[in-house]
Amino acid sequence: MHPIAAWRRLLAEFVGTALLVTAVVGSGIMAVTLSPDDVGLQLLENSVATAFALAALILTFGPVSGAHFNPVVSAADWFLGRRTSTGLTARDLAGYTVAQTLGAIAGSVLANLMFDLAPVALSTKDRTGGHLWLGEIVATAGLLLLIFALARSGRAAVAPAAVGAYIGAAYWFTSSTSFANPAVTVGRAFTDTFAGIAPASVPGFVAAQIVGLLVGVGLLLALYPSAGEAADTVVVEHDSARTA
């Protein structure tokens, strides 16, 4: 099903997720440094950097692992593809989730070090409340709808730009600034900077993202009943010619 060696795919998910979180956290730190008195401009700088970085990372690692960088994307890929033997296996899903979460933590540590901060500083930024959780449900469900709709319609090639654009926009149209990713949420707890989230706020965000996963999968099954047949092209198509 996946001709590329498992360790290479896991390494791609680890490094890709680490660099994604480095981009999120690092651009947040830089934004506060450059625009200390303008939160709106800080968010603009953070969102633009994240959107471009995500698109570039999908292009870089997509041919190896699919560039999920997100446990909810991997979980949806497994669930939708399990009946047609496409997408990830249960073992793949477990490996991807661990690699993504460890990569996200490493990404925060790397960003902290690059900006001469303590390697690990647990965030003190509380992000809690029903309106924020609702924002995460919307952001996560929308992300899954976009990714699998592109795959199902044979437009996986535009996923890097489309996913980057969606996340950049969702920074602004969701109350939570669109984490939409359990691994990234955990990773961002390890930096007490603009992009951080207090550890106590993490469970609520992750729970909302899981609800978003369920909503997104339900909508996909209603709108695209055969979405699972395209699971091997999520987020971008794997190179089936590679065997080692």
C-alpha cells in the first residue's frame, strides 16, 4: 500500500511537523518583536508566515509521507480508507500520531532556542471557553473537508497552496485562531510566547478538534461517499514508483 519505507515516512512526519511548529512559534516571536504594540499586525505576520511555511512543507514532504503533520488528518485518512484498503493502516496511524506529536514539541524547543529563550517554557496563555472550542470544531472540520474534497476530485496537486491558504484565512475567521491540530496544540504548550497555549487549555482544544474530526468525516461521507477511495492521495499523492 505504501511502498516508501515506514521509517522514512515517520521521519518526514516528525521533521515536517517540527518545522511547521517552528514556523508558527518563531514567526509569532518575531511578530511581537517587530510590532510590539499592534496585536492585529502581529497576527497578520504570524498567519502569513504560517500559511507560506505550511505550503512549502507540504511540497517538501508530501511525496514521502503525504505531509499530514496532523493526527486528525491521519485519523480521517485511516477511517475513510479502511474499507477500501487505501490510506493509512492502524499501525501507520499510531506511528504518525507519535511522530507528529514529538515533532511538534521539538519544533517549539527549536524556535525557543533560535530566539535565545529557554528551550522549554510552559505557556501561561489561557485559551479556554466554549466560543474557542467551537472555533476549533469549525477549523478542523473545514480543513478535513478541503483536503479530502481535493483528493476525491483529483486535485491533490493544488493541496499545498489550498491548505496553506485555508489555515492562513482560518487564523482570522475562527475565534481560536485555528490550531486545528492536536499535535501542534501539544507542541505549542512548550513555549511561553505569542503562539503558546497553557497546558491546562490543551485538553479542551484537543477534545474540540476530535469533535471537528467527527463532524468533518460525517460531512465527507454525506457529500463524498467514495472519499475513502482517494485516501492514498491525502495530502498529496505518494510516489508509487518508489520502493525503498
